[in-house]
Amino acid sequence: MKPFYEATIEELQQAMEEGSSSSLELVQQYMERIAQYDRQGPCINSVLELNPDALHLAEAADAERRQGNVWGPFHGIPVLLKDNIQTADRMHTSAGSIALAGHYAREDAFLVKRLREAGAILLGKTNMTEWANYMTDGMPGGYSSRGGQVLNPYGAEFPAGGSSTGSGAAVAAGFAAASVGTETSGSILSPAINNSVVGIKPTLGLISRSGIVPLAHSQDTAGPLARTVADAALLLGILCGKDREDASTGASAGREVHDYRVYLDKDGLKGARIGIPRRVYHQTLRDEERERFEGLLREIADAGAELVDPADIATAEELNYRSEVFRHEFKADLNAYLSKLPPELPVRSLRELIAFNEAHTEQALKYGQVKLEWAEETTGTLTEPRYILDRLKDLRLSREEGIDAVLKRHRLDALLFPRGNGDAIAAKAGYPSIALPAGYLSSGKPFGVMFTGTAFAEPVLIKLAYAFEQLRPRRKTPAWD
């Protein structure tokens, strides 16, 4: 078997089934690798906290296996969680903020319950951009007052993306088999592209947000990050499920897929109609990136796909206006979340959070808190005309006049973007995207692509992404001295 830190989940599962490895050994190996490289050596700084119970959980998973009780393809597999996802154990849930450094959740997030039911080992929590990058302007992706700065495993000079920065960097560095991140706009896709891993931002409502520190309910979702499309597809199916506590999951009724790996098709590009929305990215690519992307398009066409080029999103430029949706929803959603926290914690509202940060300036306000202050100026009731009109405008421009319009007009299966260009449009629509590695630039910086589709098009996107991945090897292990 290849090194454990590069092995697929299927390979790890096979090794445990054959007896050549165990869940306990895997947890120990990942812990050792974290000790070697996360706080020394390249100092990735991606793992904010290790689960004190991880070794015990692994021993229990091995005992279950010996008794013939394997709960599924994720049984005994170590996974990391972003620090804004609640776990009712001895790990904190702080969204990267020192204001919640003492917060132990009273119950698991819905998706955490799903992971436990699948037999996964919760290895630890990952560092993130504080408050999911809705705190201030100018703060680099991957920085939090509680955890410091996450670095890119492929080079500290490269951005590591945000806000699920630690989740992406940790998977790239081989600190876990897979991880779970969250996204409001680009927060899974950006770390996937920048850290040369696979990230799936699912359709809004496919995965419950219950027990996740919110940013904006109109766009928040969780999703998997892994080193292969197959692993990401497996984890996606485990995370999905209808939840009475999250109304958005009602839209996924009848669309449940327990194992998205059934859509893995190495010939999935044959006959596919893929649109290239050039106006979205034509001014943002550098010469080498443009040349690299054009080469990828030729490969995709040679694999049997029909490229519609260009297939422009008519509303893309209009969607660049300064929407105030996040500003209003952040206050309403965060106040609702903080108000339910234990009374001994120092903050129970956005106003108290701002005051706490001002009282701990040196630790909490390295980059300021202008977005927090801007959000606090709203009523928190979501009744302002500007909010309502911006929300409706976002939906109209991104859905029926945006992504859906171009897909229908050209009879497309999906859109293809270089890097993460276009992620904001899909985020506003609540539509799915998959980002995956596509090689490296001459500097060594990872380069990736992103497939985007309409609501609940995950099966199509997984098929396309897997077929692209199988054309030739594109991802390599970070090289550290």
C-alpha cells in the first residue's frame, strides 16, 4: 500500500479488513505526522485541536470490527472538522475566536451525528479564518485569533485560501483521510484549489447546518474535502440527511443519495456538454494560468466532451454589485446562535462580541473588526428593504437569469471555470460546485478547476470531475525538506 497519508479511504479500509493496519494505528500515524509537520518543520498550523478521545474511539472501532460489526465504508476512518462545527465532547467549538475559546458544545451538529453513526473517528478540529471570514477587511485567509495563521503545504508564499483553510491544508498535508469544511462563498472551493485537493460545495439544503456557527443562512453549507473525487463523494453521502432543525434540508426530500460513488465513471466526459463562461474569468487569469487552462480544455475535448465556448453567464457582471445580504443575515444568525450558548461564556450577542474584542485588542484585533461593526448597525430583524431586495436580486440573477439560463440555452451538463472563478455566482444561487487539482504552475503554486451545475446536480458533477481526474495524475504530495 502507498504511504498511509496518501492512501485513499478504500485502501485504508482494505488494509484494516486484511489486518495489515487498524483504526488505532491510523490515528497514531496521523497524530505523529501532525506532530512532525503542523507545529514544526513547515509549520502548517492547520490543526487547532486534537480530540482527547481519538485513540479510545479508534480502539472501539477496532473492537467492533473484530466482532464483525463494520458500520460502513467510513468505519474507523479518521476525519478532521472545521472549528465552527459543534462536537459534544471534549473539543471546543470557537469559530477561531478567542471569545469562544472556552465553548464546549452541549450537542453534536447534525452532520457530526451522521459521522459518528458511520463509524468515523473524529480526530480533531481545524483552524479557520475567524468567523468564516466575516470579521474585517484585509485579514488573510486562514488567520484566527485563537489559532494564528494557516500556511499552504506547497509553500508559505502561496495563499492557503479561506475560510475552511485548515481543513484544506490538513488534507493536503496528509493529517487525516478527509475533512469537513463549511462555505458561504468560496470557503470550501478556495482551500481546495489553493491546497490541491478536492472540495465539494453541495446544493444548499443537502447537508444540515444545525450545530454550525453561522455566517449567512441564505448561503451557508458544509461539505467534504479529500484528496480524491471518490473520497469526497463517499464523505458527501455520509454528511447528507434531512434534519427537522434545518428547514433548508426539506428541499432535498426524495433526492437523498447514500453513496455518491455510484456516479464515478471514468468515461463520464464522453458526450458531456460543458460550457466555458469566459467573461467571468478572462480578465483575472495570468498568461501561464490561461495557457494551462487552454491545455486542459483540449484534454477534456479529446476525452469526448463537447465544449460550448463561450457559454457566458449574462448576469455575471451585474452580480458584482455590493450586496448587503451577508451584513444583515450575519447579525440575525449569529445573535440567534450565541443567545443559546451557556451563560458562563463571555459573549451572547454580536454586540457583546464586539465589546469583548475591544477589551482584548492585542489578542483579538490584529486586523480589526470593521465587518462586525458594520453588521451590528443593522436591526437584526431582516426587515430592511435593502436586505430584502438584495436577497431577491441575488436569487434572480444567479439562478433563473444566471446559471439556469445558460445551462438551458446551450443544453449544458455543467460549467467549467479555472481556479475558483465563478464560485460567488453558484454560492448566491445555492448551487453545487466541485473544485479539484489540475496541476501546478512553474512557481509550484497549485492550479485547479471547478465544475458547477444547477440545484442537486451533484451526481453529474461527480461524474465529470472523476472522469477528469482519471485522465492523468495531477496531484502530488507536498515536498518538505
